[in-house]
Amino acid sequence: MQLKIMPKKKRLSAGKVPLILFLCQMISALEVPLDLVQPPTITQQSPKDYIIDPRENIVIQCEAKGKPPPSFSWTRNGTHFDIDKDPLVTMKPGSGTLIINIMSEGKAETYEGVYQCTARNERGAAISNNIVIRPSRSPLWTKEKLEPMILQNGQPLVLPCRPPIGLPPAIIFWMDNSFQRLPQSERVSQGLNGDLYFSNVLPEDTREDYICYARFNHTQTIQQKQPISVKVISVDELNDTLAANLSDTEFYSARSSRERPPTFLTPEGNASHKEELRGNVLSLECIAEGLPTPIIYWIKEDGTLPINRTFYRNFKKTLQITHVSEADSGNYQCIAKNPLGAIHHTISVTVKAAPYWIVAPQNLVLSPGEDGSLICRANGNPKPRISWLTNGVPVEIAPDDPSRKIDGDTIIFSNVQERSSAVYQCNASNEYGYLLANAFVNVLAEPPRILTSANTLYQVIANSPALLDCAFFGSPLPTIEWFKGAKGRALHEDIYVLHENGTLEIPVAQKDSTGTYTCVARNKLGMAKNEVHLEIKDPTRIIKQPEYAIVQRGSTVSFECKVKHDHTLIPTVMWLKDNGELPNDERFTVDKDHLAVTDVDDGDAGTYTCVANTTLDKVSASAVLSVVDVPNPPIDLELTNQLDKSVQLSWTPGDDNNSPITKFIIEYEDTIHEVGLWHHQAEVPGTQTTAQLMLSPYVNYSFRVTAVNNIGQSLPSKASEQYFTKAAEPDTNPTAVEGLGSEPDNLVITWKPLNGFESNGPGLQYKVSWRQKDGDDEWTSVLVANVSKYIVSGTPTFVPYLIKVQALNNVGFAPEPAEVMGHSGEDLPMVAPGNVQVNVVNNTLAEVHWDPVPLKSIRGHLQGYRIYYWKIQSSSRRDKRHIEKKILTFQGSKTHGMLPGLEPFSHYALNVRVVNGKGEGPASPDRVFHTPEGVPSAPSSLKIVNPSLDSLTLEWDPPSHPNGILTEYTLKYQPINSTHELGPLLDLKIPANKTSWILKNLNFSTRYKFYFYAHTSAGPGSHLTEEAVTTMDAVQAVNPRISNLTATAAETYANISWEYEGPERVKFYVEYGVAGTMASRQVDIATQGWFIGLMCAVALLILILLIVCFIRRNKGGKYPVKEKEDAHADPEIQPMKEDDGTFGEYSDAEDHKPLKKGSRTPSDRTVKKEDSDDSLVDYGEGVNGQFNEDGSFIGQYSGKKEKEPAEGNESSEAPSPVNAMNSFV
């Protein structure tokens, strides 16, 4: 019988990994119960290479189990170690662990050696690894005299460390006397051997306390090397030192400090070899010197570097590959590069391997008569040798066992018996190490037993795997069956997985998987069973997850986390920040579903996780909070590689405040020429922290760096140290060189001077040179101070000159400047344009032509021609008056131009002058022309007076701009009928000398619309429009009528509306009061005597009024006309004046006019209640009125458009008896 605790292979998703681990734990736990006889098994032992602290007792562990309990013995250096004879050595009771008491007496070195433990009982013997005991060592440095090192600026340097050999090897680091670590960079770094390498030295490297320290962790001690003194000097200082009694041997080297390509300090040569063991960390190193400092790159020939296992250390000078394997063997190349060249070194890597397991031997439990095997397979480089031992003795010399047969790495057992029980050891070894494994063969006859507790309850989340345990033991190996329910059938592997260790797996547990399951174990010696129970629960889910948030400092952020869970499970919800507890801060508040953070600051940024836990599952959801801001300023600005025209600036970025830095802005200050003024120097990407800056001569530089992210710019960094560059001749000459004369006999040469930054040195001057362009004169030159102008006197008028301005300083001249052409001073032109001609295009536009003047007479730069023109006489009025002259300028050499905006029918004069930079030349003779007639403007005014039954009188003023001789007026008019439609259009010609006209034979009480305009020979001008109404015959009066009166009441006001038919411009009065108070007034007033008498008096007054009107009409008096209707677009008739009873005059304005002074209706057509109980509204066909909130009445009139005719009855209010009656209501 063979029991192998191996599960069947089955693919599981990533979500099932915890279940796989759980299953593996169950498998490893399926061992022989300790109440059964079994050979020893080593359970704990000390490491193979055991380095001890010599100040503490030595403890060598060896623990084992077995039945009967095993006894222990030890060997030392291959011979029996009798612990009874050494009073300092004791063994723990029930254990094989040795305790060597060296703290009271004795030395650790006495017990150095190779130890091995053996655990033995009647069934066999197990052995431990060979445990090598060595005490740790921390030796002191040997005393040596270290001479000071003097180097020239820019040379390479290696400071040796050479630490003492300790056990284990020491950790090396460099510090100063103040125990401060020495700063390292791409230029200065520590090698793997502990030496300190300088690619090139700088003056700031000068110090007397370069100290190498070695730390030994086992003894917790630090050893110190003697300080090394380094002094970096310039070439001149070096020459002086050579003359001061120092021999050549006391100098590190004397190579030049000029820039140079890279060379390797380590490793030496073009190629080297490296060997590493499988599983270790491969470290390859290349350190180079050069000026500027070289940069190191790494590649693998014929391959790529492994992505997830490759790391760069020590400023990329060290390449590390973790967990190396044979596939990492090959050629690796490091490349050192600077602007002057590149060099490479090839490292050939070979990966060897100590033995490692392929198949380690496993314990065998067999029943009498069964067969089995032990397999021991290992690999390594070189291939390991396999050897077998039984009970700690090589199998070759062990007692013979007929049931076993050895076949290389396999022992085959057949028909075993109880005497075949033993412990076998497999040893796999090569030159790099060994492996030792114990595996026993235990021959037993045992009926089945189930080791899992009865009635175990398993609770599983739905849709997850369910694993029901049935740990068992028996020999021969029992068979396992599972049943569900009291009378269920055996479960098969169609939907279940039956593992060889007895576990039943339900790959996807559902609600119907709930129930009782029975495990049955059988072999030929008996049967055992066990019941377990399974419950399926709903999974816990986060149905509303927290979301990513970006906030600014000081704001509030809230994360939401809603959880749904099985009702039988009690979840606990907690919030984590960066996988830790929330800060103990009152700004953080947690309620049922939310986490809120107020007054957010930088420290609140991070990952916030909502974790929902039950006893069966755990779910979580995370969101990142980013608190953004502008970056912090860069720090630690450093200038290196300082050359005449370049320097390297490096810095350390400040905190980006959760918004990545996109770029750095580098600025400089020139403390010689512009103190306090910072200029832009360069921009570099946000991933770069160094910049090679090109410099100008004779500048005292200070640099500062500003970081930029998506939020904005940081504050500038602190200024770097100052760096002063040497003077040199100017690189450029002045710009914007010009030559222009300010007077006719001079030449003014001007230029834009160089700024202090461009001067490149002290003593900036300018060499100004000139000569006539068209002559053979030599150049005339003069040196001037740092100015921007020089005047040459005594020059001819307006002559071309060649000019050049060259910069120079105390060091030398700038490059030869370019020549620029200029002119001496201008004078006024001498000649007027000739042959001036005028062509009148129309009554407002004329075209002027002229001949150009000779170029020599211009005596300057031609700017154009200028026309002066003015009006000298009006053809119509024949009055001569001065009009201000107008000017038009035509640029360049044009010889014609247009004069727009002239007045028709007018006389004009003009002259033409040429213009240069100095001014105008003489004027040409005046040229007179006149413009033809044009159409006139509209008449200045139009009034309609004296309306009668059949006539109207029109009065007007002539046009303000006749634009010619008026020939006649045209009057067009048309009636507006009762439907507001326009009638036929009639026209009438009126002589030009008239200013009034009586229009007869009109219809009575009819509205007319008039169109009036003037004529010249050019045609009619624009017109005026007006409206008027003839008077009404008294017999034709129409009684007013109000109908469809409605009222709707609200809480604080009422809406009153009605329809009206009758004469226009009447007054409406609305009487209202509280309900019930007006009942007493609701009487039939028509039967009241006072009312009858009042009506008689009113009738008498109306009769008298009609008689008076008739008399006044026969005398030619004015009759009232109602006000103009609002709806018409043409001008209104003004309302009647209340004070004198006369009518207002007509107006030609087309906009509606407000009521004039004295009207009872305000401009907004409302009457406040406190002013009067009555309201006056405008006239119209339909009138809607409403009460506003204070009880006053608002009446509105909707007017008609211009095309609508006036009402047929257009008499005023007075003649109407109804109107008269209304005024008394």
C-alpha cells in the first residue's frame, strides 16, 4: 500500500489562489499520526553555514519527531562528539539541540568545526546537514602612514579603502570627522570594493578627512581607517608647489586638466570575466574618469536585459540582476560617454549552480507486501553527483535489504516487510555545494481512521470553491467516497473534484450546494466515516465605490462606499489610508457610507481604501486622493565642470505636490551689469536634474531654477554660487544702424548699443565709419564711447552715405560689421506739381490729376502729394464766405486722386503740393471747379392748420440743403377710411416760391395722409409725411356704447375689462367699493327728480356749445381736432391743451409723444388711487383695464398700424352729449 499526498491537477483562476494554498497546507499535514510507530524525522536544524557571535553562547539546533521518541547524538569534524566529557556542552532534554556555554569561560574559536546531528529510534536514523560553526570576526585596520594627495583641478582620483577581512564581510561607507556621509554623484562614487572614485576632482573636493569605515553587523562594531587628505589646486599653484621641495612621487599624477574623453578606472582593459551562482544577485560595475564627467550605459550583447529583475545602482555605474539563472549568462557591455568620446568594456558572465532539487524524496508509508520507490533528482552546474545513505550510513556498507534495489537516483522497493522500515538519505553535491534530504520507509498495517473533526460546519460564499476536508490515514491506503444527504448517492467527478488527500472540492458552490456531506474511508482492514455540513452565503459586494479625487489645499473631499451583504453575516466596514489606519484627526469623519475629510492638506494625499469584512469574505475598493499644488522650489544647486564658456548646473527637485513636474526653467543674474534682474537661460524636461549651460564672457553668473507643473510655477530656488567668466572681444556689432539727417547739412548716425551682457569685457566703445555712396572718398572713422548716436556735420543736402558701426572693448574688435546706407538731411521741395487737372465725376466726387515733380527738386524722401481744397462760392445763394480748407494726402508717387464728400451745386478751388520728410513744397496754381446740381433735402418743416369740414391748410419751410435751384413742390395725399385702409393716392404740383397751400374739396370728418417733397432739375428729394383730419358735421355724431363688461377678482386686486364703440378721446370712470356697501346706491336714477333736472341742464349746455362752435366756424376760427391716433407710424397730432382749449400743432416726428403738461394721465397711463378715483385711458376700439395691487385702475390702448384708417367720427369730446354726461358720473 502506498499513500502519496498529492492532489489532482486542476486549473484555478487567480481568485482561487488562497484555496490552493489552503489545500497545500492540508496535503503537507497528512502525515503518520504520532501515536503510530514511525522512524525519526528532522523538524528543525541550524543553517549549514552558521556564523556565531563570539560574545554569546553557542546554540546548535537539532529537533526531531518519531515513535518511539528518537535519541540524539553528534559528530564533530567527522568523529563522535562526546558531550558528556565537555562540561561546557549540554543537550536540551527531549531534544538534540546543543548549548555550548562560552560566556562564563571558554573561547568560541575552540568550537569551530563541522557538526552533524543524528536522531535514532528502532525504526531508523535521520541525520542533519553538516553545520559549519565559525565565530564572526571584526579585525582592525593595519596601521599605515597616508601621505596627503595633491592633484590638479580636473584630474581623476581613487581613494583606496582596503578593509580588513572579516566574517561576514564588512559593509563599507565613507564619512568625515563629523560622521557625516560624504556626498556622492555621477562624478564621485563608491565602488563595490569600497574604494572612492573621482571621475575628475574639483577645488571643493579639497579636505583632510576622507575616512573609510567598515561595519561588522554580527559584532555590531565599526572600524575606522586613517583619514586621507586631498588637496586640489590649479596649474599655477601646482608649479609653485613643485618648487617647494616636493618630490615627484608625492604627486598623484601630473596629467592636464583639459577636457578629455572617458577611460575606465575599473575594471581594467577592454574585457573581463564574472562568475555568479544561480539564484544570487549578479552585480557588474564600470567606473570611468573623464572631463566632462562620463555617463554610463549598459547593454547585453545578443539579448535584452530582463525587465523585472534589472536594477541600476550607484548612478548607473552598477548593474544588478536578481535571481540569476543560466539564461543570464552572456556578454554584457558597459559604455562610458561624454561629449569628447566614448569607450566600452565587455564583461563575460557565466552562471554556475549549486545543486537544486528537481524531485526531492518523499516519505513512504507501505503495508506489508506492497511496492514503492524513493526518487531523488537534482540539477546544477556542473551536474551534481547523487549518493544514498540508509540510517546515516552509506548504502554500500549498510546491512543488505532484499526488498530494495538502487537504480541511480531511484530506490525501488518490492514486497516490503516490517524490517524494511528505515530512514534513507539522498545527497546531491558538486563543487559549489550539496543537498541532503531524509525520507523514511514505514511499513504498517492500520485500519482507516478519519482525522477531521465530526460535524464540522463549512460556510462558503456563493460562486466560490468549497473544500470539504476529510483527512484520513490507513495502511493499506484507504479509498475515499463522498455522499450528500442521508440517502444520497456517491458523488462523482462530473461536477465534483475528489482529491487524493480526501478533500471534496465543489468548484462553484451554489445555493443548492447547501447540505450534509458524508466522507467514507475503506481498506481491507475496516471502514470509517464522518459527516460535515455546508452552508452557502451571498457574497459581500461594494455597490458604490469611492472615486478618484483631485482637490486643492483647504477644500473638503468625500468618499462613498455602499456595501451589500448576506443577511446572516454582520459586516464591518473600515477605512484605511495607505493601507494603515486613518489619522487620529477630527478632520476625518466616518458615517455609515461616507468618509469625509475637511480642510485637506498635503499630508492627506494617498490611497483611501474601504474594506468590508465578514467572517467569510472581504472586499475592498480604493480611490486615490491627490492634493495638488505648484511644486516646491528646487534645492541644492551645484555648479560643476566649470569651463570658460560652459558650466554644468545640477539641482535636487522639490516636492511636486502630486502634480508631476513638466519642466525646469533656469534663469541667470549678471551681477556686473544688471544686478537684481533675472534673465531666461534655458528650459529642461521635468525628468532632468542637470543642465550643461553655455556662457558668455565677462559675466558674473548666478543661477536659479524654477519648477513647473500643470498647476503652475514654483517659487525660484535660492541662487547658486557665483561664477565669473573671463573677458573676450565682442561677438556681435550694434544693430538697427541708421543714417538720417536732422538738418540739411548733417548726417545723424544712430544704432542700438550692446548691452552689458553683450559687451564681453570692459571698455566698450564703437568705431563709427562713413563715406559717400557714389563717390571715391575713403572711409572716415571715429571712436566714440558707449553711446548710441554720432552727428556728422557739413554734409551736402540729401546725399546717400554708406555707414558701419563696429564694437570693440579692451580685449579687441568685434567681427567686421555690415554696411548700411543712409542719407544726409532733407530740405523743403523746390518745385510745385504742374498740369493740375480736375475731372468732376458727379455732384459729390471729383478726380484730380497732376504731373510729378523732378526727383532732384524733392531734396528728400518722397512721402507723397497733398491736395488742399475748399468751397469758395454757392451757386444757388451767390454768397461768398470762407470755408475751412480740407486736406487729402496721397502716399508715394501717385499722380492722381479722388476728392469725395463734395457738396452739390458748389464752387471749389484746389492746389497740389509735394511732401518729403522735411515738409511741403510750394503750391501749384489754384484750380477752380464746380459741382452740378443734386436732389434737395426734405422740406425743413410741414404743418397742417385750420381744418374745416372740406379743407386743410398746409404750411412749410423750404429744404435746408436745396443742392440746386428749386423748381417745384409735390404734394401727395390719400384718405384713410373707416376700416383703417388707405384710399387712392392723389398728387398736386405746387410752385417753388410757395410756402403754404389750402387743400379744398376734402371729405368731412376724414383722416388724410400727406407726402411732401421738393424738386430741382436733378429730381425729387426726400419727403415729409403728415396726417390731419377734417372736422365732423354735428349731425353725424355717434353715441358711445360700452358692452361686455367683465370682472375677475384676485386676493389684492381685480381685473375689469369692457368693449367700447363711439368717439375717440373719451374719459372712462370706474366706480368700485366693498361688497354690500354699494347696494344702497343701486337705484333707478332715471326716476329721480334730481337726475332729470341735471340731464336737462346738460342738454342746454351742449346746445349752447354747438351754437358757439358754429359761430366761430363761420368767422374762420380754429376748430378742435382730436389727438392723433397712436397706432399710425407718421407723426402725431398733439393733444388739446386743457388750459386754453386750443389744439396743439402738428409735428413731423414719427415716434409717439408723451402727454404734455396739464394732461390728467401720466406718461405710464396710470392714475394712482390716492390722486383720484377716476382713471383716464387712451382711446381705441377695444379697451382693457385692470386694477393694480393698490386698487388704482390701469387702462391700456392697443393702437393700429399706419395703414389702418381713422374712425369715421372724429369730433372732440365737447360736442358729444354722452361725453358730457360721462364727465359728470
